[in-house]
Amino acid sequence: MGDFWKGAYELGVKRAKLETVEAESAGDQIVEVGTFTLYGADESVLDNGKYIVVWKQEGGDWKLYRDIWNTSVAAN
């Protein structure tokens, strides 16, 4: 995941805001639904959208198991 954010930074993303909208427990997993906004160096909005993350408990720790995110910006 670190390589992804390094690449995003190099492409101009300087800050990301993630907001959890809901989270629901499902056994040894938690499903998180939220929204994101990506900002450039001048605080301009580069992208925004929604995401889902599935967290899985392994050995007492919560680890990212699956995730997906989609832009809400229309393609040109």
C-alpha cells in the first residue's frame, strides 16, 4: 500500500481525507463504508468518491483484508 501512496504523491496528491460513514461487524471482520477526498498542493480537490474496506482480525490485530474505491467525478 505504501507504494500506491508514494506514486499518488508523485502525481500531485498531497493530502487525503477519509470519512467513515458506517462500520458493521461481521464475525471476525468489520465492513467500513466511507467517502474520500484527495487534495493537491494548493488544497484544490483532485478527486472525491466512496470506498469500502473489509478489516479482518488476525492474531488479535485488525488488518486490511479487502478494499475498493471509486471516484464520483464524471469522466471527460
